[in-house]
Amino acid sequence: MSQTLVRALTEPEARTVFTSLDHPALDRLGPPLLGRRYATLAEGGAYRPEWTFVAEREGRVVARAALRAAPQDRRPVLLDWFDLAPGEHEAGVRLLTALPFPTPYELLLPPGWRTDPLVHAAAEARIAACTAAGREFVVERFRYEWTPRDGLPPRTGSLVLAPPADDESVLGALREIHRDTRDAHARRAVAAGGIEHAARDELDFFDWLDSARRWWQIAYTPHGELAGLHVPGRNPGGFAVGFIGVLPEHRGRGYSAELLAACTARMAAEGAERIAAATDVGNTRMAKTFARSGYRVVQHLCVLAEPVQVPG
């Protein structure tokens, strides 16, 4: 078999070379689900040629990968576009192994993806290549969408909400929430460095979001007890629910719905025409909260990442 070449693209060739890989399943997976086409920052898109890679054989693209970041980022934050031609498992593994940035891989899938043989096979091929290249399957998540036509979720007034005074007040809430978290990403962060590391990692993410800190709110019970936190935000794709968290001892009282309602109302007041959100498939309580609050499942998201390095 001819040698497989893995390389980054250049601006003049990026879009034409990247889009030369074609297969019926490709437009039903990954970023095309969002109506997103491959375009570089210079073209008004979200990708950069130097962070876009292809595996070629005899001048033909057999696998491709595009890493994503916000315009201000100095390094990519995730791999959200990875494709390989049928039967090109080894080329896909080689491509992923050659990527210079150890970012998580986020694979977007349509609802019911396991029941469509073509999509299921294409998804499993990507997951198999990722695991063979050293990533591990972290979690499958529901991706939600809310629009104004879905109506604002009802507010009960069961919580007292106030903007955080400083970083420490946010970190304090996160430490308490992460004492017993159902979120797979938070669990990995706790395993890697403890609750303090997980809390600071979460705060770093909040700061990365394009949103004003005055949008964030810490929640208290009517008796003044710390109850939770919500963080509205914007990512490169638009408005998004950045975080909803309730302290373990206050769960089961409807507080997550109240926080989600407040979070949604804040972004709606800022002009949001669409709000994205996500939760782990296994977090059935939060999934029910989203459903009851008018958020609709529009995709599934499978996340694969480098194994957690647990301190020895």
C-alpha cells in the first residue's frame, strides 16, 4: 500500500482540500449537523489552516481533522471535526496520533443515531479510531436548544439570586457542588487534581465564555443557605447555558429548574434567539429539568479525551 502522509493545510488550499473527502454519511455527522461548513477565520469561519490536518494517500484525502477555538485563543480547545473514509481505520488512527494538541474530541450525532445503520457505522468508526489513538470514551450527552417560541421557563421565586462578589464566592459554590457531582467532566477533573482543581478548572471555563460576570448568579435559600450557581454565557457558536449546579443537600427541591429559568431569562433579555445547552445522558434528573423547561434535544454529543492522569 502507498505511504500515508499526514500534514497541516495552508490557507490557499484549506477549504478545497478539506472538503475533497466525500461520503454519504459525512454530512450527517459532526459540525454539518449544525449547518456549519468548513471555513477559515480569514473566510469568516471558525477554523485555522495550521490547526487543520489531513491524511493523504497518492494525493487523495482519506481522513481529516479540524481543531476548533475561539478567535482569541492561542491554541485549539477541542477537536470537533474528524472524518475518515470507509476502511481507513489505520489512516484515521495515524492522523489522530499525529495531532500536536491533546484536545478532547466532540462527536455530534443526530438523535436516534444508533438506529440508522449508516450513521451508526460511521460514528463507531470514528470512536474506534479515537480509542485506538489513545483517547478514552468519557460520556454521551444530550445537546439541547431553546428559542423564544418555546417560551420562558416559569419562575417560582424559590431562591434568592445575587451576582458573585468575587472569584472566591464562585469557587466556594463550585467546591460545594463538586463534593458530589453527576457531571462526567467534573468527575474527571476531581480525579485528576481534587475538588479545588475541578473548581478552578470550571472557573477558567466561565472566564473563557464570552459573557459579562454580572450575568452570573449565586443562589441562596430564603433562609440564607448557599444553594447553587448558574452561569449564562456565549461560546463561539452563540448563547449557551454555561453551568447549572445545586449543592448536594439541596437537590430534589426543584432548584435546578429555578436556576435554569433564571439563566434562560438572562440570555433572552440579552437578545438570545437561540440558546444551546447540554447534560450527560446519565443525569436523568437534569435531563428532565431541561425537558420541562422547554429545551428540546437536537443532537447527541459523544466526548472522547486523553486518559486522566491520577496523581500517584
